[in-house]
Amino acid sequence: MDDDLLARLDRDVEVQRDGRSAVLRRAADLYLRQRQAGSISAAYRNAYADKPAPGDEFAGWEKEGVWPAE
């Protein structure tokens, strides 16, 4: 990291309270979790991108279900 970024970081109240390493650990953890969530979302989008949206193929089946007697 360049000196200007470290100086700006060191002026932060949270960094002063918890320490630079603790804040950088949390920042790295947050970054990696966001990347993983984005990667999972992208995988879902790719998996279902070429699938047609549900249409009327299940229409009429509502009356076929049987609920157990209580």
C-alpha cells in the first residue's frame, strides 16, 4: 500500500480504536464474502439463463392434489 493510503487509513476512528490489522482483516473478509456471493449469483444466472420461465405447463393441476384429513 502506498503511504498516502496508509495515512488516510490511520486517521480513521475505527482503525485507531481497533488497529490497522483488525480493520484490514475485516475488509479482506468482507471483500472475499462479497466475491463469493457474486460468484454464486453468477453461477445461478448462468445455470438458468437458457431455461424458459415457468409458464402454463402446470395449470390445472391444482385440483389434483389431496390434502390429508386432520
